[in-house]
Amino acid sequence: MFLSTSFILLAGFLSTAGASAPLSPAQMQADFDLMRHALEEGHPGLNRYIPKPEMNRAFEAQRAKLTRPMTRPQFEAVVAQTLATMRCGHTKMNADEEVETAIKNARTFPLRVLTEGRRLAVVLNETPDNQTLRPGMEIVEINGQKAPDLIDRLWPFISGDGDIETGRLHDIAGRFAQLYWWLVEQRDNFIVKARDASGNTVVATLAGVTDAERRTSRNPVNETMKANIGRLMAWSPDDFALRFFNDSEVAEIRLRHFAGDTYRQWIEDTFNTLHEKGTKTLIIDLRGNGGGDDMYGAMLVSCLTDKPFRYFDRIELKTVDPSFKAHCDWPASAEARLREGTTPELSGGYRVTANLHPGVAEQNPGKHPFLGKVFVLTDGGTFSTAADFCAIVRHLNRATFIGKETGGAYCGNNSGFMPTLTLPNSQVGIRLPMYEYWNAVGASGENRRGTRPDHVIELKTADVLRGVDAQLDCALKLARATTLSQ
């Protein structure tokens, strides 16, 4: 559900400092130059948010750091900060097997956290038996560094769309232990100062835990939090789920992603059911939904309108035959497929046609569209296709949004066909989007932000600890008011 993506620590782009020989300046400069060349030649959104002169200065400033030997994590920090400057949430760094193994074996920060604004709150204490730091407490300091300062320290290395903060904070919370190890310090013990709901401050020294130890942690201090999370999620373990309230007058759909072979049939069956039951109000929960198939998002929009609509205004590419493809997992058939499905533009680059991507064509409404009141629950993990869906539904004035600003941009994103560029000396992988999507939302002042909620409600650990889903409760309250007024 909404906490799931915050609870998953993704194996990231880290390695132990001594795992391999340092990279020489010449090696790093060659890799950096290849990365810059590939971004300038192939990334259609390189200057979507950052003007070219400013991006050039960023490239030059980051390359100037590569004048002394560095460990791989140090070089990766330069790469990550360069990519983050672009403000594209899909353009990220991957790692090789050695790096992923290293982070799994490292002893890292043993608390799972949630960001509440610029504050850090404890979600789970994954030490074996420490009882001092409890879920719901606010983390004040870690090893003498204040929590807001730590967030600021990590911020420049986190990729995210435009000027959206919620997505970056969501990412920091989900990968806090690795990010701390990589960008702050590597140590086995952590002195943590925390504050409870009454304002009482406690200090504890905690031993770091490995990835395996996290999975087997049975610390009883987490029992209440886990039980209440379980109650909030227990109504269905499925990725796609439907339930009803008030004798079917109100329904809730929860979508963890827009992917899978069963999605289309599930959506068709679900909206047939809503039609048969005469449901009046629909809640769509997209919290933590990181996206998926473009057309699955368009299909969901079609289920909320009885009129034809546009989903993507246009999709553009810079190149269909990049000079750097020898360093990518570039399919042999890609060039022919791209040439057949695009038209050259006079100003340079290519425009995608409906033969390549049906999302640029006009979309038809669904067979049994739901035309009642719609509420959509969003947060910083609502990204990519999920964010595109929200943008179109907002533009069509078909929903009221509750929660936090989406992590994906309202105007669109850079994604679609995304080969991985592998830098030969460091073996660092760069996920390189080739499509620049522009959502069919018209001229808007939201081009650097996500879809912002009509009712801003922060997810707080204190609420979850009490078994309360404040965002869903708000939607149900508004749904009841809607039902009474009809």
C-alpha cells in the first residue's frame, strides 16, 4: 500500500571503499565525457528544466572534480549529482553485481524511516532488541548531525522531476540507510537522538544491520506498528484490489502499479461491477504507484469519461541511431522500428506517430465509464504512468485529489524506451530515457510541478501507529458528504 515503497530498501549504487582499485583521473574523465556525450546527443529532456548554458556549467563543474584518483563510490557521487541536476526522475544510475553485493553485506543504519516534511520519523527499529527507539518517534540527530541537515546533504544527489520535492523525499526515505552510508559516513554504530510524542528526548547507540539481518528482525518494539500496518493493508494482498463501503455506494480501487498481464481484464471487470452495482463515488488509491505501461494509464482515464480525449499531446526523440549505442543494451531492431514509427522534424529530432505509440492518438471512452464523483489518493511515490494519469484526470476535471503532490510531473516525463548506457572504465550504468512525453494538458503553469492535491494531508507515522489512514478517511468523509447531497 502507501508505505510499501518506503519499506523496500532498493539495492543501490554503493560499494565498499576498498572493494576495487581506485579509478584514475583519465578513466573517470573518459567515462564522464561519454556520459555527457550520450546525454547531449540522445536525452530529449536534457534541457527541459535546465537551460543549456546552466547545464553546461554543471557538466564542467562536476568534471573538474575528477583530477585525483577516486574510489568507485566517490566517482558515483559525481555521476549522481550530475544526473540529478537535470531534474529528470527517470534518469538514474545503476550498479554492477559487485556493488549490489557490497551494500547487502554492509552494516547500515538500522532504522526504517519516513519523511514528514524535512523531519525524519521512525517506522521500524530493525535492531535485534533495542527498545529505546520506538516507531513514531522523531529522529533529531544521527551521530551529532541534525536530521534536516542530513536531508539537505543527500538532496543534491537525488533525481526527481522538475521542482517537485515530494518525490525526492519519498526516495530519501526509501533508501536512507544506503544513502547515509554512501554520502555521509560508513560506520558500524550510530548514536541516535530521538523525541517522543510528549517531547521527551532519548539517546541510544545502535549497531548497524546487514540486509539479511533486516529481513530476519523480530524486534518486539515494532509489534504495534506492524499490526496496524497489517490492518490497513489486510483488506487485500493483491496488486489490484476493489472493495465497497456503504452498501456499494462508495468503492475503492487500489493500484500498486500499472503493469501485468491481468491488468486490462481486471479493469474491465471492475468497471463492469461498478456499473452493475450502481456505485456513486469512487476512490482510486495511487499512493506508492511508481508507474508502468503508458496505455494502462490511458485505459483507466477512459473508464472515467464518456467523451473522446487526448492522453499524450506528443512524444519526441532526439535520435533514432545514436553514436553511443555500442555502449548500450541497444536492440538490433531498434533503429528500424524507430524510423518506421517517427517523422523527422524541421527543427531537428523526431516526432513519434501512433504507429509506434498509440498514446499520441485520440483515445475513446470505456464501455461502461464511471461518471460519478472520483477521489484520487496520491503521494511522492505516485510517479511516471501514475502521475500521467493524475495529470489528465485533473485536466479533464474528473477527480478531487487527496494526499501529497505527485512525484511525477504534471506536464509529462522522459522515459519510454530507456536503454542502459554502461561506462566502460567504472562499469557504472546510466538509465537513459529516449522519449520525451508531453501530456495533453494544454498550456499550464504546472510545468515544473506535479499534480497537487485539493486536500493536503501528510502521511504521519503517529497516525499509522494508531491504525489510522488519514488520507483515506478524508476521502470517505468527502464521499459521504457527496452521497448525502445527491
